[in-house]
Amino acid sequence: MENHNVFAGAFVDRSGEMRKDADWLEEALTNTESRFVPVWGDHCLVGGDPLELVLLKRRQIESYLDEHHDRNNQTFLGLFRGKPAFAVAIPAEGTPPYAELGEFQDLRYLGSVLPADEANLAAHARGLVLWHGSQQFCGHCGSSARPDSGGNSRRCANLDCNRELFPRVDPAIIVLVTDGDRCLLGRQTGWPEGRYSTIAGFVEAGESLEDAVRREVYEETNIRVGAVQYHSSQPWPFPSSLMLGFVAKAESGVEQEIRLNDRELEDAGWFTRKELRSGFPKLPFRISIARRLVDDWLNADSTD
């Protein structure tokens, strides 16, 4: 099985052909076999020991389902473990519901705890719930927008416009730059003391991923890189990024001085495998693709 990054993996059959089948969706919403993922604000419901994502049955979520034609707070996610699955948005007001079943927690801290397929489903649900909350109006004409295709898109209510609006995904590169037995890491102001991570930044309009890697590394550290190789990707639903992981080699034969050109970093430096294995600097959280980039590089050389 492929070694997925946290939140990644094709665990949900997204069943795109069913999104536009209103009759099928209506039946699925009332099906006793369907499962519902409640999202309270931006938190997901987990319970048990070890923790699992709590998937509700129709009768348990009934009071929160929007029976209005527009179905503003429920989104078809696809088939999960062979059953229709829906995300249901619950306003974060007052006391969190379902205390008898578990607790609503921040997905950022659940990624490495939940089973891989449940983490993937939760990220999918959370991302779409937050997108619907932020996309209430058409960005072209300013009219209100309503859910469409089972909640996987929205459509402008102005019939003269009638634009279909799709969930926003922001591509960002994240790269481990190496130079022999050392790698380049940086830290941002406000991070926990001693924590460093790989270089990252958003892809700009008209820019290839490789160009974005080279630009971001130079802007943040003044280091020029040559060969750029794709590693893997990770959906990062905080709120809507897609992290595209790379490894890159610093240009050889050129003495390069680290400078914080755009001042986005507080510090940057080269670190050897020996230094990283010693416990300093502190590495990124284990759920992040940044940590996997570093760990894979460390594990590639076990001779130290």
C-alpha cells in the first residue's frame, strides 16, 4: 500500500456521477446506512480509546439537517467504507453537542491519531464545510450563491450569471534543500522555541511548481537551487492548501551565503544529519509533509 501523507489517500469514493443525481442524493440522505460527519465550527467529533472519528446515523443528526431545498449545511462526500457519507455543518455556538459520544477536537492534532482513512474523510468534510461558510456570494456579480452538486460546488442564484463556483484549493510548494550531508531549514517568528522546518510558500499566477521552488528558496534564504525533484503531496485543510513536496539540491561549486531576503523567516541555517538526530533543532510536527521530507532524508543515510 502506498505510504500516504497524513490526510491524503483515496479512501473515499467521491462518486462524482452521483453528485448531480438529485433523486439518488435524496434517497441517500434518508438511508439508514448513510453516515454523517458533524463539523462543529471547524472541529471534528472523535471518541473512544483509541480515538476514532464519530460517524453519526441519520436519526442522530436529524435535528441538524437542513430540510430546505438548498440544503445549506450538508454536503455529499462520497462512499466511505461502502456507505454514503455526508458532512454536516453545526454552528459553533453554546455547548458542543454529542458530549455523550465524544468530543469535538481540532483536526490539526488528530491527524496522526485517527486511522488514515478517517483522517482523510475528516479533512475532506472540514474543508468543504469551511468553504461553504466563506463562499456565500458569487465573486463575479455579488449575488447570493447556493449549494449545487450535492454541496460539492455552489451556483450563483442570479440566473443571468448562473456561474458554478468550486471549492478553493491553494497550491503551495514545500521543499527540503540539501547540500551533501546537510539540509536547509528555517523558522518563523512565533514558532515554539528551537523549532525549524522546511522552506515553503504559495505558488504564484503563471508560475510552474519548479519555478516556485526556486523563487521561494531564494526569496527566503538567498540560496540558489538546481535540480528539483517531486516527492509527494498533502492536502492541508487549514483552511484549503495543497502542499506539494519537493527535494532540491543547492547549486554546487558556488559559495552561497544565507540571507533572509524577504524577512518572512526569523532565522535559517544548514543542519547536518548528526545535528538533527541529536534533538536540535526541533523538527516539524509528525503529521506534516515537512516532517516526512526531513525523515525520509535522514533515513536515506543510516551510516552516521
